[in-house]
Amino acid sequence: MGLGNLGFGELMVILVIVLVLFGARRVPEIGASIGKGIREFKKNISDMDREVREPIREAMNTDRLAAGQQPVRTPVADEVRPEPKRLM
């Protein structure tokens, strides 16, 4: 099983090329940099989503309060959660 249309053989060839180009010592650094970049990307997407949804939620609450109804609660998914601890 691979990523997209890449099979095991293709992934192994890519890994060998990366090892030859960067050396065994740099591969963990590169992996960590990629992981950090992905985390930052996900955080920015989450922040942007929150910035878009919050004004909508506030407008809904204003309308609901004006109509004498209960305000919409903020879902738990929008709360900031700490990063999970890594084993390695």
C-alpha cells in the first residue's frame, strides 16, 4: 500500500534517492522539517476556519437573542487543543 498511485517499489526508489542526495544524517532533519511545516499548515487552516466561522456564529447568536431564543453553543472541536506528545 502506498501513497496515491505509488507502490512499495516506487517508495523504496524515492527513499534511496533521498538517502543518496542528502545522506543518512540529514534525513531525520528533513523529516522533522516536513512534519513541522505540515503542523504549521494545519494550524493556519484551523485559524482561518475559526476566523470565518466566528463572525457567522456571532451573527446567529445576535439574531437568536433578539428573537428570545438560546444562543448557539461553540462546539468543542473549535477549542484549542495541545499537540499530542510524540513517542520519538
